[in-house]
Amino acid sequence: MTRRMDGDGDGRGGAPSAGPGHDAVAVPASVTSLLPGLSEIEPGDLRAWMIEAGQPAYRAAQVADGLWGEKAASLADVRTLPATLGDRLEATFRFDTLLATDVRDADDGRTERALHLLGDGASIESVLMHYPARGERRERNTLCISSQAGCAVGCPFCATGELGFGRDLEVAEIVDQVRAATRRLAARGRRLTNVVFMGMGEPFLNIDRVLAAAAILTDPARIGLGARHLTLSTSGVVPGIRRLTRMAPQYTLAVSLHAARDPLRDVLVPLNRRWPVAQVVAAASEYQAATGRRVSYEYVMIEGVNDTPADLAALADLLRGRRAHVNLIPMNDVAHTPWRATPAERVEAFAVGLQSAGVGTTVRRNRGREVGAACGQLAAERAGEPPAGAVARRRALLVEESARALRGERSAAPRGIERP
Ligand code: SF4
């Protein structure tokens, strides 16, 4: 594993420094940079700003070349701009809303996990995965991005859920994760091919900004990804799925399912108490019908909890006959749970069971395990280890709740982890 710092974003706020007990991205004392990010300013608005500032409109195109050109890391790198205009832009906008990025490599350089520091000191993560060309298949470079700092959903197997909710990301903070990755890729002669909203946060609880960011990512004049190369994921926010259905884009919809039975899903994905699993799958099927796009269902496999024959039967019954595909993902042991990942041979057997029931299924490998493949792990490291007593109480509660769920009883207790 190797790690490196990718500069200090817009050049303001000072260099990151080591914090107590942690040497990754630390918050500089002067972090308060909350000017609007240039990447979320619509081209017409930037042209209007230039004209109001007494500049020719073509200056907006020069800024856009720098923003989307995969080379410039700061306004100072946009050499076509006069210095005085650069200063005015700096005083009004941020060229990059990521103040600093700590990049860690894993999987022999095929996975890069990035911890980004934002202007108010919040930190978020993105993961860049490289898939070399194989046979007929072209090389892919997929970036997994965050939509919120922290997450309110509180899935107990997830390090982000354990951190709790911080705030929604701004459009520019979402887009700038992608710009940062395209610059790193361009330096190696590679191009970004796919973006998935599966990092920190529940995208559909920040849906206005997520959809605005998706529009920028798929705009040919900006990032220019094909809509089919963009995946929006949700843990089951039904109104968000319905809104997407009304728009009927060609984005891939991924539903984080993790359990097919309500009592167990109440425990693993607490949002299930609000939108039960049947409603979620019905809404996702409407999206499939409106767009013709196959829906993906993500299923983290936890030994003895959601990998039993009863779970297999419930999942097969739920998805049989629908245009759906299941991705089985062994649980990553990062959150403070009492559980372990399902062993590989049982994951395979579960996959075979689903396939025999007519449900397309793939077993996914967890990329970047040694650098904290589950979203939120690096941010959790930065937050520090929670008190041992709080961890023990949480584990006991999860044992109790999952045992109740396996008996088919629904629980009402929400859970989180207490941090001082
Ligand atoms: S798995 Fe996703 S929805 Fe659940 S807590 Fe983690 S980030 Fe939030």
C-alpha cells in the first residue's frame, strides 16, 4: 500500500497537517472556505458574471477549459486568464471544493481510496477502481463517489452509518470528486469510464444536488459520461425512486437491499421501517419498466444473519420474474458489529441458488480491502475509535435485534454508536 497527498485544492486554507493520533488529512486551522464551487456554476451564469465583471464572454470558455480539461488543479494553472481576473475569480468562487486529498493505493495500484477534506473541515471518501482490458472487454475505470458527509440511514455493517449524519454535499463537492479522479487518471493516460454514487451517504436524501451533479457529469461539454455509465444507488428512498422514474433517464439504478424480509431489513437497513422492502422493489420495477434499464440489487452477505436458506428463498421470491440483477458482496469487517462475512463457498452456493431460481447474480469482490474498502472507513479512522463500552452495547443490541429478526419479529429500536 502506498499513500500520497494530492495538493491543497484551491490553494487556500494552508497545507494539511498531522492531527493527534492520526496522520491522514487533518483540518488546517484556517479551513472556512465556503465560496461557491466553480464546477456547479452553469455556463450561462459564468458568462453573465464575466460580462458583469467587464470581461469578454469568451473568458468563461477559458475557465471552462481549465475546469473540465483534466489538467488544471487550480486557477493558477489556467494560463490563458489574466492574473487580475484570476484574483477576482478566486475571491468569488472556489476552483476546487476539495481542500486536500489523501490518496492510498491498494490491489497493486488497481484501487485508489481517497479521503477528501472539504472547506468546512468535513471529510468524505471516493474510490477509484481500475479494471484492465480482458478479451473483448475494454479497460474500465470506475469511480465511487460520496453524496453526503456521513449518513443518517445507519446501516449497522457500514462505517459511514456508524459515524452518523454530517451534512449534504454541495453539487460542486460531488462533481469535484470526479474532477480530481479524472486528473489523476489523465496523468497516467487513462480515462474515467463509470461513476457510481455508492460512497458515503444516501444519494436520494440529497436528491436535488445529486441529480444536478449527474446532469453535469453526463453533459458532453463538461465531464461527458454516457448516462448508462452512471449508477445512482439508494437504500430504498421510495419517493426518490419515483422521481427518477418520472424523469426516465438512462442511469443505472442500484438498490441496496441486503435482506428480503422486513424484520431483518429493519435491522440491516433501518430506512426499511419507513419504506418496506416490497414497496422499494415495486418502485424499482416501475423504474425498470419506464426506462428499460435492468435494476441492480446489492446484497452484503453476513454469516448466519442474511445468508440462510430462508433468506435465499425470500430473495428469490422477491425478484423472480423481474428484470433485475443481484450483486452479492461479502461484508467488509470495518464497522463495530458482532458479525462476520459469509465464507466464500457459501456466497457461491447462495449465488447458485439464486441463479437456479432464475435471478441473475454476480459475486463481487471487495476492492481495496487493505485500505478500507467499505465506505466511511477512512473518515471513521479520522473520527477516532469510539469508547469500548459504546461498542459493546451496540454489539449486544445488534445480536438481540438480529436474533429477533430471524424469529420473524420486527424491532422498533433505532441504533447508532455513541461517540463522546
Ligand atoms: S450503507 Fe449506505 S445508506 Fe447505509 S449507512 Fe452506509 S452510506 Fe448510509
